[in-house]
Amino acid sequence: METLLETMRRLRAPDGCPWDREQTHESLRPYLLEEAAETADAIASGDTEAMTEELGDVLLQVAFHAVIAEEHGDFGYDQIEKTIVDKLIRRHPHVFADTEVKDSDEVVSNWHAIKAKEKAGKAPQIDVPHSLPALMRAAELVKKRNWETANKEQLQVMCDKLEPTPESIASLVLGLVSYARAAGINAEIALRDELLKREVS
């Protein structure tokens, strides 16, 4: 990682790359989203060479933001790494402490309980990032806000009464996302995979 950080520092130096020097946390936002999406596509393809390249591009984004923050005296890569390592250790007491769990469901339950305890007393934060794709954000909101889950009958009624308006389409899509989540299906991944199948057929 240090080699990557040194490369970014060189690119950001006064005699480095003009484009890299102009970038800010804000200007890099679209690239982080794009690289994450391309990595997801590479994973879906099963192409390990593509995965290697795309994961490298995601890592570049981490290094880029770390160096920019370092320049402003805000934080550095060491703090990023320490923060995630500390979090992993705290949220895995069944590995790093003496907590016992019987299965992965209990691991997830403990993770959420520990996370809630960590957030207690802190200023409220957006619990579902606005930058997520709409389907993925809808699924997370359905889960976290305990929104009513649409059933087959409700969806049928919605389809029968469907009007060609943005609101009615959005309601139907949200109902489908809710229904998919209840069935254990990730609507975002399902749609991505279906589009991929149709593109190659």
C-alpha cells in the first residue's frame, strides 16, 4: 500500500500530474461510484483478471482520498486502516473475544447490536447512503425502516390500477423491491444479472 500512496503523492506534487492535482474529495465522488460498479460487474463475470484490475481501481480511490486528506491535515491512510481494523475486531467478539455464536445469523444479529451501541449518543447520520443505486437504496430502506412488505395480491392490485405516472411506477417498483427482499432476493443484483443475460443472448 505504501508504494501506491507514494505514487499518488508524486502525482499530486507541484511537478506532478495537473489533472491529479486538481482533484478533490468532491470531484472524485463519481469515480468511486463508477469503479465500485465496474468491480461488481467483474465479480459477476467471474473474470479474475478483470476483478484484479477493478479492485485495484477501487483501492486507488482509497489512496487518492487518503493523500488529499493527508495534504489538508485531516487524516491519513494509517487512520483509515486503523479505523476499519478496530471496527472489525469490535464487531467480531466471537473471533477476537470470548463471545460464542451458533451460526451466521447470530453473527449478523450481534453485528447490528454492536453497531447500534457504537452509534448511541452520536449525532444522527443518514443510515442509507443517497449515492446507492435506487433499487439498492429502496431495499435497505425497506429493511431498516420496517416498511410494509408488499404481497402478491397487493402487487396485482397495483398492476391492475397502474397509471403511466412517475408516482405510480415508483410505487410499483418499491412494492416489487419489498416483495423481493421478503423472498430473500436482492432486486438490484437480480436485475443486473437479467440485463447481462439479455445483452449476451
